[in-house]
Amino acid sequence: MSNYKSSDEKEFSKYDAKLMKRLLKYAKPYSFYIIITVIILLGVIGLELYQPILLGSAVDDFISSYDKTYSIVDETVAEAVQIKDYYLIKDKNKLLDNKLKAKVVYIGDKYYLVANLTNDELSNLEMILKESQESIDNIKSKYEVALLNKEDLKIIRKNDISGITKLALIYVAVVIVSALLSYGALMILQIAGQKIIYNIRMDIFSHIQTLSISFFNKYPIGKLVTRVTNDTEALNELYTSVIANTLKSIFLLIGVIITMISYNLKLSLITFIVIPFIVLFTFIFRQVSRKIYREIRGKLASINAFISEHISGMKMVQIFAVEDKVYKEFDEANGGLKKEFLKQLKAYSIFRPSMYLLNIVALALLIGFGGKMVLEGAITIGTIVVFQRYIGKFFEPIQELAEQLNVLQSAMASSERIFKLMDTEPEIKDKESALELTKIKGEIEFKNVWFAYKKDEWILKDISFKINPGETVAFVGATGAGKTTIQNLICRYYDIQKGEILIDGININDIKIESLRKNIGQMLQDVFLFTGNIKSNIRLRNNKITDEEIMKASQYVNAGHFISKLPNTYEEEVYERGATFSAGQRQLLSFARTLAFRPSVLILDEATANIDTETEELIQDALMKIMQGRTTLVVAHRLSTIQKADNIIVMHKGQIRETGTHQELLKNKGIYYNLYKLQYENA
């Protein structure tokens, strides 16, 4: 788990704010995309808020009961309909208040038209109908009344049918435009999000390449893979959905609240009774989900590291037949991850039904209080319909915000680990004034060098020696004597604690790391080949190396012999770690690779170990060729391979005990003599 964890919620919030600030820096170059998206989303919100208004208008103006009030006009008025002897027109905006009125009433399962009403008579009629159910005979005695048949009703509703058809078309158009705008906003965000994630991935991978070897010795490879893949994908959701959808949800929520209040303040306040409960449940859910997500990301990274390590070492697992134990260990780790996911599921299984319950409560309040207000004539049925739609839209952004919170917690947990990795400073850095060396002669000198991997546990103690350009120097000694450490220090994979290491008289700390390593060819006992083909493994993405140079280098180090027999020769596919090649073939390919890069200094770490005799002869011949004219450092366990070295340095417990040629050291009968005797006394 992260070192940044704190029990103090304020510290969490501060840290999350810092993380978000860093994440938004990556989005800054694409702010134009985000601004355009926000503008489009505001348009989408406006259209979504307009949809319930259309439904309310349809109900109030066209769908609700027949008992409407009309103005009586002459036959020349456009859109007037003839019912009996009257020409009627709706007067929604009361522009014809000076005209006599007619009202459709529903009594005894029949519809009647009460006509030629003054405004006062209309008010009296509405009061009579509201307070008590009058018989039609009593109304006929006071007003002009005509019974309406089905044909009359069709005629009087003619404009209603055309009106509702028009509203339906407008509604469909609004939905289509809203969908198209949403699609456009999504595409713009996806394009911007993918560009941002591309940059983050490149930054992470680039930073990983700058880290020192000591970092990779301590940090599981599987966790690094998780940072570059899973964690960046979690951030992808942040940029492509969370930012835009969160803004949309907030704007929609504000818009719904404002529109509801503008429609009817009293009914809105009644509906908003559920808001404190929404805030409380959301706050609790946020606290719980934050902790769960940190656990999930940590356990997921551990599983990835476990899988990566054990798949890489599957041969060892099978050799020692420990599959069952490894399976149990994985089962335990997998079970831990499952428990965290189940915790997340439980949190959602409580939160989502809670939101749904509050939605139902809000609708119940609307039906109860709103229905009473309709019966009292304070609001129309259309208003109830509008509020019902807005309550749905009120809970939609809340549910959406909860979903975005889910993704946000995942993104924050991932960003926490990503930035922790990116904040890891490389132990080996270039000085600002570091020199760029295009070519080196190959003079190497150690002056009183002390080095320890761990504090005060000295691996090298006061080491001093000098290698002249073109010389071959071998290092021998027991395991742990410090031979390989000397090689690592020359390439500056680690920095020494005391003393100096000079290349051509220049302290290696004053040389740019890249130019230093470009001039040194290091061939290890365990050759690493990458997935690709033979050409790509020799070239290693250095496009300056031509195909012709690859072939020449391969022929020169005796690798061309077996490459030419392959079905696809230099295009032959290479699988991870070169699993389809023998150890000797891999070693010859590494020689070709080294020679193609034309280093000035060669470092060989027991290049002929574990090689059959025939292949060893090829390798020895290749070594003699590529060592010509180059300073060469050889770490050897088989003393037969270094007898022609210009100088042999014997290491023991981090110190130089003997130096000299093969014959000189044998004459001295010291450590080298004893090592030689142990290896060859049987022979």
C-alpha cells in the first residue's frame, strides 16, 4: 500500500487535490477539446430540460379532459372550428377576453357545450361545477346548452390532434439532436482522452527507463506492468467520461432544480425533502468506496507481480514440482482480491437501492401533495407530469455522479501509484555540465574505489588499477569477490561511495550516461533476446545500423552459419527471451549485436559458460575477433579462457590480492595458483 495513506480525512482530501491538479496538467494542452465538449453538453442539458416541458404542454393543452373554455368568434377567424351554430377557438393567452365564451362540461357520462357566457357567467359556472355536481337540467335553465355527439367531439379536438402531432415531432427532433450532440461530445472527449493517456504512458515508460538498476532489483516487474497498463487505463476513464459526465451531471442537477422551482416553488420544496438523505448516503458511500478502491488497486498490482514472476520462473516451478504450493499461494492472493471486489459489490448493493428508494419517496410526495394541489386547482395535471419527469432527471445525475465517483476513486488510486512511481528519482543522474563523448580510447582507471550496495557492507574496498587502451584484463576470484560489481561500476549502473573511476582520464560522473554506455559493449552470461526477429534483436531499434552491417557482423562472429540455415534467415521470428534458440546461438547473436554497435570497450561476463565444446570453439573464435583493437574486461570462472589476457586481477573479499599474467601468477603460487590447481588437478 501507498506510503501516502493517512487516517486524517483532511489529508486524504489535500492529497487527492494534489493528484487531481497533476492529472489536469496533462489535460491542459487539450483544454480546447474540453471547452467544446462542455459547450455541447450545455446544449444537451438544455434539450433534456426542454423535453418534460413539451410533455407537460401536450398534457395541459391537448391531452387532458374535454372541459375546455373557448372564445366564440365569427367564421372568418383562422383555426376556428364550427360546433352546432358556434365558431370556437382556444384562447390560451386570453387575447379575446372581450368575446363571449363557451365551455365543454362533462355531466352524466355525456359532454355538453354551454355557450354565450360572459366572463362573470363563466366564473359562476366553473364555481358551480367545482363545488357541487349540478344536473344538466338546472344548467339548461340558466345557460344555453347543446349536447355534443362523437362527431362534434372529433371536430372540437381536431386542432388538439394536429397540435399534439406537432409536439410529438418536436419531441422526437429534440431527442435526435440531443443524441447527436452527445455522440459528438463523446467522440471529442475520446480523442482528447486517448491523446492524454498516450502522453501519460509515454512519460511513465520514459521515466522507468531512467531508473537505476537497483530500483529494478527491488521493484516487482509485474507491478511496473500494472502501472503502465491497468493504472493508465483507469485514468483513461477519468479523462473520457468522469470529467465531462461529472460536469454534465452537475449542470443538469442545477438546471433541474432551477426549472422545478420556477414551475412551482411549493411543490419543489416538498420534493426536495429527500436531498439531505441523498447527501448523507453519498458521503458515506464515498468514504467506504475510497478505502475499498485503494485495497483493490494494491491487491491487483500484487497479483500481477505474482503472475509475472511465476510465469517467468515456470520452469523452476515444474522442475521442483511445487505447482500445488504456488497454486495455493495464488489462490490466497486471488481470494483477497475477490473479497475486496465483494466489499465493493456490497457497498453498491446498499447505495443504489437507497437512491432508488429515495426516488420512490420523492414520487410518492409528488403524487400525494401534487394530486391534492391539482384537485384544488392550484396546478394542472401537466405540471404533475413535468415534475414526475424532472424527479427522474433529478436522480439520474445523482446516480451518474455515484458512478463517476466509482470511476474517480479507481482513477485516484491508480494515479496515486503512477505518480509515486514517477516521483521516484533515478539514483544515477547526469550532471548539467556532463560531457558528450562520441568516441573513447578505452583507458580505464580505478582510484581507491570503495563501494557498497547496502550501507557499510563494502563489496569493494580501496580498489585501484589501470587498464591501457586495447588491453585485455581478466578478473577472477570466488563468488562475491566483486568481479561483476566492477563491471557494473564502469557502466555506471551504480555510483561509488569513495574514490574515482576514470575513462580516458575523465571521471565517469562527468560523462553523459548515454554516451558512456554507447561506447561500452557488455555481454552477459544470461543473454536476453526480445520478441521480434533476428534483425531487430541485433539492431535493437538503432535504425542507423543497416541490414548489410547486421549480416557482416553476424558472419564475422560465426553467427551467420546457423542463421543461414533458419527458414526465414534474418527474418526468423524470435520469441520472448529467445526460447527457441540454444544458449550458444543466443550468445553468438549477442556478439553480433555488440559488434554492430561498434563499442570501444568490451565487457564479457563468462561468455562461454554452459556452452557445448563445438559451440565454445565458435564463440572463442568470435571473441578473439571482436576483442582485437578494443579494451576488454573479462570475468572468468573457467581459467582456460583467460590465459592469453594481458593482465589478470585476482579478487578476494572485495580487494585485489594478486595481479599479473597467467604464467606470472602460477609462478607466485598464490590464490590464482590454488584456483588453477583446483580446476585442473584431476586433468
